[in-house]
Amino acid sequence: MAKKNMAEVERNIAVVDLRSALELLESLPGELLSTDVEIDANAEISGVYRHVGAGGACMRPTRKGPAMLFNNVKGFPDFRVAIGLLSTRQRVGYLLGCKPERLGFLLKDAVRNPVPPITVAGADKALCQEVVHLASDPGFDLHTLLPAPTNTPEDAGPYITMGMCYAADPETGECDITIHRLCVQGRDELSMWLTPGRHIEAFRQKAEAAGEPLPISISIGVDPAIEIAACFEPPTTPQGFDELNIAGAIRGRAVELSDCLTIDARAIAHAEIVIEGELLPDLRVREDQNTNTGKAMPEFPGYTGEAKAELPVIKVHAVTHRRNPILQTTIGAGEEHVNMAGIPTEASILDMVERAMPGRLQNVYAHSAGGGKFLAILQFKKSSAADEGRQRQAALLAFASFPELKHVILVDEDVDIFDTDDVLWAMQTRYQGDVSTVFIPGVRCHPLDPSQIPEYSPSILTIGMSCKTIFDCTVPFHLKAQFQRSRFLDVDVGRFLPGWTREGASS
């Protein structure tokens, strides 16, 4: 069965929320699987999806595959759980209406053409408030209210992994949306891990210094454009830049927000589930206080993160949701994180390098091996002898545009950056370690890289520092004539194999 073309899909189904996203995927063969078999949210969902479509840095065996919808979650008859919507680049392309190789460019342009969110009112608009549960109710308990999964039997507890955390600067009112690790700690408490430099952490610190709580909403199950936009980081989106502007630009329409019922904050109006709460000042909790495993949950590098000794606490005031809600989750160490984090990384690099040296950087791929954060492949075109060395300048700009980037591999314009075999071919035939490698030791990177510890290297003074490295696999300009790839006859493959194109089978 041939897949529908992108234009046909876009005409028939406009993605405006999670449900329309699932409807779109259901219309595309092989993009969504659904099961009515009962499943336990305690480790089973990830245990299944790891084999179906996790990919990325997830423990082998794994594969890239369809998204999944679990319709029968043990103990939660009114809920369904969705996973893996963004776990292939092709699927992200369908959901955002863009060719997969052009997604970085789509987001780059969206940053430059922001569409601010708007606040709407009325029950017909605030779909996320069709059902309301107040924490003051005697039977309120996050454990029994939401089917928050654990990803492994060692997890510190149930986690909200795809919650869009939205809060405002207590001094300026400027808003930020981002995704954080949220662990259910009690009937009305969540712990929140905020990595250094995140804007909501700056908001929390301001509120705590004033002895005040920080109101925060957590929207779960939203338009995938919001999930992608929420993963932009400084300097592309500096403090005060609301990433919902990017989601609005992607869709060409403003993201709709609704006022929360119990706190002075807003949430995504079309969200499946909203948690309303406050980050409390001067209160900390041990992340694994309920399990004592020393483990948190699987993180994007492929390892289980350590449980943090002291994390801020969100006191939950209410949970609201749509009728028959869908809780969206992610497996952590999979391709879904790669796309959410990596495509904004690509956009940030494309934007900064294009501003500095227009026309030379052809494309960028934030590779799945680095979780979309640690490794970027840059496709660079040298047009004259004067361009020699500019490719390394582009790599330095990449590090500046995304500080958590650890490695950059530079390749020429004839290398397919989305084909790891082709990139490794360039490394084997266009790279000499002693002259093609640039080391930049002692630079801050990301605390989830387990090799970034003083025991690993004398250049690392504290956890989270790294030796950033450039692998220059481009041919020196004066030698380009000696490194031409074999040129084959351009043949119409379809004449011999109906249904095939030069790229492969079309069905």
C-alpha cells in the first residue's frame, strides 16, 4: 500500500493537538500501532516500546518503528498512554508538515518569525479543564489519578517525562516553557530536576529569594510543535523569549492558553492533562526517597541517571484533563529525545553559522548517538581556497550556539549527513587524526555525560566539564580534485523496477 503524499495528508488532517496528531499518524501506514491488551504502567510500557520503536541510545535490541497507543492501562480504565510520536525523523516531518532533512531550516525560520501565544476563555476553548480534580479533595492522589509510568524496575518512582512546564519570571512576567524530569513523590507532590542554566530555574531562584512559591503549570499531551519548540535553549532563545512563539510560527497560528483554576498561571488549552502547582521555596526532597535505589530514570545518553539528593518540590493544587484523556510519555534514552532536542540544536547552529558566513553551511544533523545534544554533523561547502579553515570556524560557532554540544564532525557537501555509514566513510578516507582533530579541553558541557568526571580525565576539574572536539573530515581545498567520488550513470530506475525512485522503493 503506497503512503499518501505529504500534501494529501495536510489537506485532510490539520494537527492542532495530540488527538489530531494521532489521527494523522493513523492515516499513514506503519506510523501508529494500537493495542487493547492490558499493560502495567510500572515498567511494562517502556519494556514493550523499546522493541517496537525506541531506537536512539536505548539498550539493544531496539529499533526505529511506529508510535504506540496503549488503550488498556491496568488500574486506569479512563486513560490511554501514547509513546513515541516523535521517535523517527520521518514522523516528525509528517507532524510538522516538512521534509525530514529540512526540519532544522523550518525551526530556524520559526525562531525569526515568532507568533506569540494568546489566552482564551470558555469551556469550548479550555478543553484541558473538562474534568477537574482538586488536591483538597479527600481521595486526591497522583499515584492513582495519573498512569505516570516507570521506565525500568529501578526507577525512583513514576515519572512525568513529557510535561510542558510553563512559568513566569516573578519580576518581569516573562514566560518560559520547557521539559523537565518530574517524579511523583506523594499524593500531591512532585520533585523537579532543573539542570543549571534553565530559565525556569532562574525564575524559581528569584521566587525563593523573595520567600515566595513559583506558580507552574505542567501540560501533558499537546501539539507536537509545542514539544519541539520547548526544547530550544540559549543563546537562540535567551531568557525572556517564550518558546511558544516558535510553535505558533511553525503552525502559522497562535498557541492558545487558558488560565489555571487554582494558581496564577496559564496552561496549554488543548492539553490532554494539566497539573497545577507551585514550586515551594526552601523545600528539598531526595529523588529516590520512596525506593532507595540510588537511580532516577533512563536519560538520553543511554544510562540511568543517578537519583538527586536534593530537588525542589512542586506542591500540586489540582489536576485537570479532557474526557478520556491520553497521557503522553517517552522512554528517555530513545530517538524521541534525539528529535525533540536535536532539531532545535540544528536550527540554532544553522542560524548562527549562516549569520557569520552565509551560504557555506549546507545542513546540520544532531546525531542520535549523542541524544540530539552531544554530537553534530556539519555539512560544509568550500568554494575557494579562502574557505579553507572556515569549516573549523563553523564548528566553533556550533559550540557557541549550543553549549551542551560535545563533538562536531565536519564533512563535505557530497556526504549524506543523515547516513552514518557515509559519515564514517568520510572519516576513514578524509581524516588524519594528528592534523584533523582539534581539542578544546576544560569546557562546560552537560552533567548527564557519565564520562565527564575528574576520574576520567585530568583536564576535568568538576562534573559536567568536557574536552570538546572537532573531527575535520573535509578534504583540504587544494586537494579536492583528488577526492571525487565515483560517478555512476544516471538511470531511470523506475523503468526497470516500477514503483522505485533513485532513493529506493516508494511503497
